[in-house]
Amino acid sequence: MIKLFVAFCFSLFATAIGAQDVAPDALIRSISDDVIGIVKQDKDIKAGNRSKINDLVEAKVLPHFSFNHMTALAMGRNWPKANAEQQKALVAEFRALLVHTYSGALSTYKNEVIEFRPLRAAAGDPDVTVRTQVKRPGTEPIGIDYSMEKTPGGWKVYDVVVGGVSLVTNYRDSFNAEIRENGVDGLIKSLASKNRSLATQSGAKPK
Amino acid sequence: MLRCFSGLLLLGALGGLGGCATTGGNPDDPLESYNRAMFTFNDGVDKAIIKPIASGYKAVLPEFARTGVTNFFANLGDIWIGVNNVLQGKVGAGVSDFGRFAINTTVGILGLFDVASNAGLEKHNEDFGQTLGRWGVGSGAFVVLPVLGPSSVRDAISLFAADWHGDPLWYVGNIPARNELYGVRLVDNRANLLDLGQLAEDAALDYYSYVRGAYLQRRRSLIYDGDPPRESDPDRSSESGPGRKSAAQAEGEPAPARLTGASVQPVIAAADQELAPAQEFSGVRPQPAAAGQAAASVGPRSYQPMVPRNYAAVLAVSGETRTGFVRTGLRP
């Protein structure tokens, strides 16, 4: 029994080390390859089955995202104004909204080619940007950059910048305005109602 | 058309005045109440007319045919894109754009096929607003144009004073035919954006401010061809993530040098080094400055007026380049 427990601890330790060993750009590459490989083959996903896409994103993508950091970034200077409970609610609602967007974007995927640009970061830098380019025939390539931070659990994405537009900080204006008018609770409420309407609209079960 | 343009100038002037008054909202958007009204109007026009036509167009035409239409108009656009690349000092990119036009017009059968991309000549995204930005002209206030949508004082003036004249369709002599081509292009563009538009509308808490933020960030990124220097962001210092600097530290550091023209490379290189955390985008307007000169006078929380101080220069410059076109022989 004790032996088992020790083995279990050791395996945890080993996975933690393993996750840390993966370079940030290699991590993004393996996630992209993984997810696109599935999207290309799965007929349900190609037909736009939202709940199946959501499951895929939940399993393959989300473990590598730091939603705490994302929410803090979107909240900006308002983040410390929220108490622990409010912060937790904000993270949960913002997560649901981002997942919906990410899954929606994935369902429009059409054989685009993703190229990785060389990582420009000093060794040991705990905060790097992995830059990729999505090539589509006939239009100029669009950049998708992932801001990543090093955590004990490996590298985590805390911002995704598409064509120069941050999917996270682009919320700051509307978050600020909502908080100014209705406070932090008002923002939580409006995020929740947004998520509810998206869930009924796409027919997926609310997360 | 002329009336439209003078109206725009008036708007620009209003933007200049509005810059002094602080509204509760975004410092880049002193015209917010007008903009929101126009945004709602445009959205109504889109939902009632443009979007249904675009949806029908997408349903009727097979994908390869729509790609052909998109390629045809994209090919015509490459000339003007090349001119702007040259104006920005990116001669190699400009030559590549002219090469694209030559290849696609001939081998690609009047541009219906984008063979140049397959041959390794990448498509670029340039317009005169970006050229002005590269030259150091700030974007000015955010403006929503009737039907044409989100823009800024700089980009709108560029559009009317330069881009329309650099568009080959402008020179189609038969006016009804020209307008028809404009219409097809508009519908084709809209059809390409159907999925994306829905995605943005779904993602947004407040659609207007989402589109505004996206437009401003996107334009800034385009001016730097996808590699904008990081701006210091005091809001980021409120986080506890590893590798963050304290707010006090950040304030003591000079902001990244901004800018432009031929001296962009060192700035981009500088952006790779450790900089203060990026500043909230709306906080600082890119201002013309010598490369390497730290914009230390711009405090992390202060911001420049919405309309660049050299606003008069915007008009002067756009007038200047119009005569420039005559010289480049673009005008028949």
C-alpha cells in the first residue's frame, strides 16, 4: 500500500518534470497537431457538432490555459477590487465564454496550414510568446501568437493574439464599463447571462 | 462623394475638439455617442440588406467560383498594396506585390487564380492609412463611417483621399459598371466574413466596444506588419504571475521607444529585449519620435490627445501624396 502511494507520488513528480521539460513552442505545436488531426478526421466535428468540439477543446486545449491569469488580464486594474469569491465566479464565466469562442473558431477550420515562427526568448525566461502564422490560400497569412508563462505545472497560455487582436485584453473596455455601472457583481451577472444565451443558441449544455 | 468627404473633415475637426473633453469611456473614442448610433445603423443595414445578399451569394455560388471572385479583386488590390509598401520603404515587398500582379494577371488568368502565393510570393496587407501610420501619424479618434464601418480619422481620410484613387475600379469609365463591380466586391467580402462576424458577435459582451478594440489593435498590428512593439501595461502589474515586475519598477523604466519609418527595425529589435509590461493600448498613442529615443515623457498613466498634435500635418501629408500619385503615374 505504502509502496503504491510512493509510486503514485513518484509518477506525479515525473509528470510534473515532464511537463516542465516541454518547450513552449513544442507544446503549442503538439497541441495544434493533435487537435487539427482530430478535427480533420472527425465527421461530426466537420458537420459542426458543437458539443463534440467542446469536449475536444476541454480535453486537449484547456489544460494548457491559465484562466486565472486570463481573467486577471482582462479585468486589469479592477481585478484586485473583486473578492476571492467574485474572482472565482469571474474566472468560471470568462472561461465558458472563451471556450465558446475557441470552439466556434475551430469549427470554421478549413485546411489552413499553421507555420511556427522561431521562438525569440532568452533561456530561462518564464514569459514567452510563441508566434505562429496561419496560411490561407488567396489571403495574407494571419498571425496567431500565444503568450505563455512558466508555472510549476508546465507552460500555460495566458493570452491569444489573433491578427494583432488580443482575445483577452479586448474585453477590458466592456469589463471596465460594466464594472463602472453595475459593479463586479453586475459583470458576473452579465457574463453569466451571455453564456446562458450562447448555450441555448447553440443547443449545447451549459458548462 | 465630395460632400461625404467634407463631412468627414468636419468629423475630424469635431474629434479634435472632443479630445479635450474627457468622457467616461475610451480615450480613443471621444465620438462614442455618434459612433454607437452609426454602428447601430450600419448593423441594421447589414442585417436587412448586405448580409442576406451575401448569404444568398454564398449559397448559390460554389466555393471555387467565390474563391475566383475574391482572387480577382484581391489581384487588382495588389498594385496599390505594392505602391504603399514602396512608400513605406519596403521596396522588396513592393516588388513582390507587383510580381504577384504580373503573375496572377497572366498565368492566373486575370487574377482568378492566386498562383503567385503558391509560387512563394506572399500576399500583403497595406493601405495608405498604414503608410501614414508608418510615417508616424497617429490614428486620431475612432470613427464609424456610414456603411463602410469602423475607421479612424487618419484611416478615413486616407481612404477617401488616397486609397479610393489607388483602386483600379475607380478608373472604370462606365459608372454603372463600376458601381456594379463595387457591389460585387462588397458582397463577396461580406460573404467571406459571415462566419467570423457571427463569432465576434457571440464572443462580445458589448459588440460595439469589442469591434472598436479589435479595430484599433488590428490597425496597430498591421502598421508594424504583425510585430508591434510591446507597450508597457500598468494593469498587468496588478497580477501575481511569475516574471512580473512591480508597478513601482515599471514606472521607473522608460517606455519602449516608439516608431517609425526607416528606423523601425531597431525598435522591433528593442521590443524583443526585456521591456516594461505592455501598457494598456488606449493609454499611449504612437507618436513620431526618433528610434531609440525613449518616450520617457509619456507617463504610464497619462495619455496623448486623441487627435495627434500634428493633426494639420495629416491633411498636409495626404494632400502631398495625392500629387505624389500623379508623379507615380497611377492616374491616367
